[in-house]
Amino acid sequence: MPASAKEEAPYYEALLEGFSKLGYLDGRDFRLLHRFPNEMPERFRSMAAELVSMNVEVLMGGGIASGYLRDATKTIPIVFMFIPDPVGMKFVQSLARPGGNATGLANFGTDIAESGFSSFRN
């Protein structure tokens, strides 16, 4: 699981490439802020709180990071990734109508789930 920018590089580069293909560039149209909790629960909690306190526009989290983001805010939109059962895990009310401030990608293979934080800020 990514604990550093170097370990996260393939995912980060793919994200930037996707935004670029849509005409959005990091540093010009948005700014990505990263946090690497190194799989330590207390760091997930404090980093989620830190990002929320910065009043970012959107939060992104993969795997277990998403739960800490969900617990940290009910107002900032959260895009989650690699959540095997978003309804059962109480991230969304239903897949068709998520409700609340969370939406994202459900992945039913937990063995490939990644965790880490990113957020957007203009």
C-alpha cells in the first residue's frame, strides 16, 4: 500500500494523465495535496482532519482511507476508490442514488485495494 510519493507514482501519474486528457492541469486548474499515512490508523485520522481543516473542495481516498475521510466530514464531497461494498459499509445509501457527500468507485476485489489520501484545492 502506498506510503510515499514514489510508491504511489503509477496511480498518481495515471490520475494526472486522465485530468490532462480532459484539459485540466495540476497547478493550473487544480492542486493535488497528498498525505501518506503509512497504514497507521492514528495517521489516517489526523491526516483526514488536517485536509478537512484546510477546507479543500474535494477529498479522494482509497481503501481504508475513505472511512477516515467519511468520519471527518459530512459536507466536503468525497470520492472513494476501491471500496468493495459501499452500501454495506455505509458510504452511500444505494449505488443508484448515493446521497450524502460520498460517491465513487466500488471494487469487489479487496486484495487489490489501495489506500492513501489526495484532495483538491484551487
